[in-house]
Amino acid sequence: MSRAEAATGPAGIDVGSASPLWTLGLLRSELVTTFRRWRTLALLGVLAAVPILVGVAVRIETRDGSSVGGGGGGGPAFITQITNNGLFLVFTALAATLPFFLPMAVGVVAGDAIAGEANAGTLRYLLVAPAGRTRLLLTKYATTMAFCLVATLVVAVSALTVGALLFPLGDLTTISGTQISFAEGLGRALLIALVVAASLIGLAALGLFVSTLTNSGIAAMATTVGLLITVQILDQIPQLHAIQPYFFSHYWLSFADLMREPVYWDGLVKNLELQALYAAVFGSAAWARFTAKDITA
């Protein structure tokens, strides 16, 4: 590679001094590349389809005169309220996708972040620029967190659209039995979406760390998703109650406390603190591994 080639990065950005322009250019390039991939679009498409399926299923049951969520007593806690207010479909869809679909999508993107570049032979090219490994790793993590936010908003917007088309909208009755206006309910729906996105940053850091351990993108994605499934299973075993509060997924559904009046903050704060801890621990582990890694591809 010539000096002229080494002096430019993605989209021909001048990287001669590792300036902030280079960092922003790298982030923009990563975002565009990630969200243009067919795999990413397919994941977002699946996430958008979940609220549609839930909404249609509830609508069909309502037309048939069935009791939604009755009989088995299963399903997300908000599902029985959807027929009264379509905004509850947002809460139901987030509760339905958070245990597996959303984190699986994040695990795929995070696991492929570094290992995918190594497998494709582009990692060494990215490291030629003077931005360095730390900035590249931070850019990859920022891109993954952006995906967490976009994926969550896709679910929320899809659910809100379907809920508005199939069911009435209006004032909401909270879990505590009090009434809030539709505007306040919409604001809480947005806040819940942001909390759900923040709930995934610990998994994103874990996936990024796994991605630094291998040169195979598929192996990194499979390992991250496998760890997700394992933790979810362990979190359901009563005998492990002593360590379950330390699992990254343990407080995920605490976002439901935002639908109480007044809001219960205890579980929410614990969840965000736990995610920050996972992000710090596995982010540091990823940095330590990546900065010392021998890049051969």
C-alpha cells in the first residue's frame, strides 16, 4: 500500500493526523456500512414484523369474541389492555422482543464488529490509519449502541403504527390504576424505548469482547447468542437466585415500572447500573484484548 493510499480512510477521508474529522468520518462510514447490510435490514424487518403479528393476532381474537390473554395466563402483562388502547401494543411488543429477538439482533451485530472485519481481511486496512485501535474499537461500540437504539425504535414505531390502525387510542390506565393523558402515555412509551435500548449496552459490550477473541464473524455471533440463551436459562432456575441479580438480563423487564404511578425507580436504576458495569468490564476486556492482539488478516 502506498503512502497516498495509507493517508486516506473510508470514503477518502484524510487521516493524516487522526483528527476529529477522521473519527467522525469513520463513525459515519461504520454506521452506513452496518445499516446498508442485507443482514441488518433483515434483522430490522423481523423486529418490525413482531408487533404486526401480535396486533393482528389480538385483533382476530377480539373479533372471534375470545378473551385476549385468557385461559393460559401467559404473555406480556400489557397484552390484555391492547384492545382498549393501541398504545399498549408498544409496551407489549417491547416486552415480547426484549427477552430474545432484540438481544439476538444486537448479539449478531456486536459479534461481527471486529471478527467480521478480520474475516473479510479489512481489519488491517482500518488499522493503517493513525486513528489507532482504541478509536476503532470505540467506533465499533458506538455503532453497536446506535443499532440498539434503532432496533428498539423500529419495534416501538411499528407497534405504535399498528396499534393506531387496529385499535382505539386515548388516555391510558397505568398499572397502578390511575389515568394519564395520551400525550403523557406517548412520552412514557418513548422513555420505555430508550430504557430498553440502554438495557442492551451490557450485551453489546460482551459481544464486542467476544468479537476480539476470534477471526470468525460467524463464531463470534454464535457465541454471543449462545451466551445470551444460556444466561436467560440460568435466570429462570430458582436454585441460582443468589447470583441471578448479576445476570445482565435480570432487570430487563423492569421498564414496566415506568407504567406505574408514581414510577418505581428501584428496578430501573439497578438495571442501568448493571448495564454500565457490564459495559465497563467487558469494554475494558475488549480494549485490552484488541490492543494486544496480533492482527494477521
